[in-house]
Amino acid sequence: MLLHQYSVTTAVTFFSITASLKSLLFLLLMIPVFVVAQPAIDTDLIPRYSRPTIDDLPMILDTDEYEILVEVVASGLENPWGMAFLPDGDMLITERDGHVRLLRDGVLEPDPIPGTPEVHTMQLSGLMDIALHPEYEKNGLIYLTYNKPLGEREETIALARGRFDGNGFQDMRDIFVSTPNHAGGSRIVFAPDGSLFMTVGGAYTVGRTAERAQDGSWHSGKVLHLLDDGSPFPGNPFSGQAGYHAEVYSMGHRNQHGLAFYPLTGELWAHEHAPQGGDELNIIKPGANYGWPIVSYSRRYDGPRITQQPWQEEFEQPVVLWLPSIAPSGLMFYTGEKFPAWKNHAFVGSMRVGRILRTGHLERIVLNENGEETAREWILEELGERIRDVKQGPDELIYVLTETADGMLLRLSPVAPVEE
Ligand SMILES: [Ca+2]
């Protein structure tokens, strides 16, 4: 049909008759085409794809290796951001508006835990990650990262530490405050030696904040390495160097919402958001530069490339690259026995793909023994939820947070391995 239309149009142009006559002739020639078209389909009789929603849970979904049971553990969480398991299996869950919620014996306590810091909450800003001190059972210390108000107009990213007594936080106070930072994201993770890594994002826009990622006098766009009291780790790569904060461990990042250790090598991995296409998962090395905004695979939101150079010799290259963007949030490497086929795979929460709504999912990335990508799978894509965080529970099951005003904590457990 298309070929027919094309040849008619070409012929008409060739004779260069007037526009109105041209249209008339075209319409006349089109009539036989409609006459010979297939009979109309009664769309009422065709089954419509009906996509499940989170309200349909519990549900069993297929993945490449397992059938998984997806259950709601808790609902009514307001824009949850981060989570941590307590030694007894209870959980602490942060909400963007500044609250920390306690899931006690599997039930969400109605009131937030008192004693949290004052948080600047607006769109991307708010309370973010939470972590337990490695010796939590002895000292009860909890760490929070959040956007801290600085006077009337400014804000930044701060790390606060306090003691959790089972009911409230005691002596919660900032132990590190970064240089001013508008709406930057932050994750924290403890290293096996008891030191602490922290991402400071917020190096968003070229010509305004992005260049801070290349400037050691700003904390934006860096991974920081701290002692457990918030002071700089003594062996840091730029320690004592003019123009660099002593906390800086790596630079050239944009906005990093995922941070975890890869169990096979002990390396620190982090992912980061690019604007449009070009989200990256990187292996974080001391003193390394990850290139933002000098090199990037991304485009501006309105189309043009950020830079004509996707890579350069002196900058570290990502181990995983997302084109289009998946808006990654939360990073976990699975180490349990419940999903043996998924051992050491990376799991990344996605909030949306290619800036299209209802495309969020949990991404499983299969890595070989060198940490190189060999396969990717989208899990929970049926639900299309924004996935904000992913963690392995003490029960070796997988827990995810959905990031909405009525956010949920979901649990994924294997039903049976998929038959070959
Ligand atoms: Ca990069």
C-alpha cells in the first residue's frame, strides 16, 4: 500500500499540476486501495494486554532463572530512599521528607523514629541513605546522609551520626558537612576496615555545577573516604594536596545513588546518573577521575550532546553503560544461597528508562570473574514501579523499595528454578 501511494505521489509531482488538483487526484487514486483493504477488525474481540500493578501483589513473576514470589512487606512509606537491617531482622527505612521508619517484627510502626536532623525536603532533596556502624551491636551507631538547609536559600549534603536505643535516636549530630550543594544525592557504605565511603552528587548542569566534579575544592561529584567519626581517611589520595579537600577519594562523577563492594574482588563500585543516556557503573579507584563533564556518553535533556568526547585516555571508563538512561538508584551484589544462580550479580534499581513513565524495574547484571558484563535482565518490569533501593536481607532474600508517595517495601523470594 505504501509503495502504491509513493509511486502515485511521485507521478503527480512529475506532472507538477496545482496543489488542489493534486490532492483531488490523489484521493481518487486512493479509493481502490481502501476497497481492497482487509476487512475491519473488531477490536472489542481482540484481547487487550492488561498490565499488572503493584496493587495486584502478591504475585509470581517469571525471571530468566527463577519464578519469584513478589510480596508487599510494608506499604504507606512516603518516598522511601534507603534501608538498613538491624541485627534482629528489624529494619530502618528512610523517607525523603526526613523521617526514619521502623519495621518491627514485620510491622511498620505508625510513628517515625524521633531524633532525626532537620532536613531540606524539596523534589530531589531530602533524607537519603542510612547505614549501621559495623560494630552496631556494641555502640548502637546509625549514620544518615541528607540534604541540610544552609540558611534561607542554600543547602548541602551532610552526614549525621547518632545512637539508636530501639525507640529514638540519641545525640544525632552532623559529623561531616560538604561544600554547598543543591539537591545532590548521597549513598554511604562501610568498608571491611571500618572506614566509610560516601558519595556526594549534585554536579548536575554544565556551566553551573557540573564543573565542580573536576574541582577538588568542591565535594560535589566526588566519592569521599572518611573515618567512622566523619574525619578524612588518613591515606586519602589527595591528602595534603593544594586545592583538594582531604576527604576526596575519586572525582569526575555527576550524581551517584548507588555504592557497594563487589564481593569477588573487594572493589568499591558506584553508579551515577547522566542527564539523558550515559548512566554509568564504575569501579572506584583511589585518585581516579571519571570524566564528568569533560567526557560523557550523554545528551542534554533537549537533545544536543553534553560533549563531543565520549572518552579520553586519562579518564576511567564505565564497566556498565546505560543508553538510554535508567535513572539508577540502589546497588547490591547478591551473596546469598537462596538464588544460587544469581550469586555475585549486580542488582540496580531503575526509576525510569529513557525518561518514560512506568518503566522502572530492578536490573540484574551478570558479571564474569573479572567483573565484566555478560548479560542483563529486567526484573519487576511488569509493575513499572520506580525502584529506589535494593538490599539483600539477613534471610538472603531480596528487598526493594518503590519510590512513590505511597511507597512499598517488597520482598522477592524464589518459588522454583525455571525449567530448562
Ligand atoms: Ca564517566
